[in-house]
Amino acid sequence: MATFPSVTQGYGATKTSAPQIRSTQFNDGYSQRIKFGMNIDPKRWNLSWLNISETNADTIETFLEARASDGASFDWTPPGASLATKWICLSWTKTIPYLNVASIQATFQEVFEP
């Protein structure tokens, strides 16, 4: 299992939660909600590495391209967490604002695999 490279991440990371809940509305106004599946609340992180060296940006981009190519998940530890979990990267953007400086923005989605 590949582990995401240890390039220092910038501030401003955003975590999104969207629990998978199914709701049924009855005619008398009563409603019932149930969880859908075993892992009902996969997290999604929008991350930024701003104004890092182009070498570090290339390391991140090469890693993400390799995971996209083989369809594999990778281990990553979210900010404030103590344990790594499994993730995929849905999309990323690389910008080069200055010579030898780059920024990467990426979206990681949690997956549940053995």
C-alpha cells in the first residue's frame, strides 16, 4: 500500500461530511431515517499545498498520477488525526505562479477497503 508523500500541507484544508441516510416520509407526517450501508460517513478533504517548491509539487503530482493510473487507494493521515486511513484522489490542480514555485489543490475521498 502506498503512503502519501510527507510534503507539508498548507492551512485552509476543508473537511466535508455527507452521511448516507435514507429517509421515508409517511402520510401522517411521521418520517423514519436509517443509515445506508456499513460505512455511512466517508469524509472528503479539499487540500492545498501553496507556494511549495516545484520539486515537492512534482513529487505529489507523480504520486497522484500513479494512483490514478493503477486505480489504487493510498494511506494518508488527515490533519488532527493520529492514524492513517485509505483515500483516493478524485481531482487535483497544479499551478505555477513563479519560477520554481508551484501550488497544488487536491480533493481526497475516504474509501473503505481491507
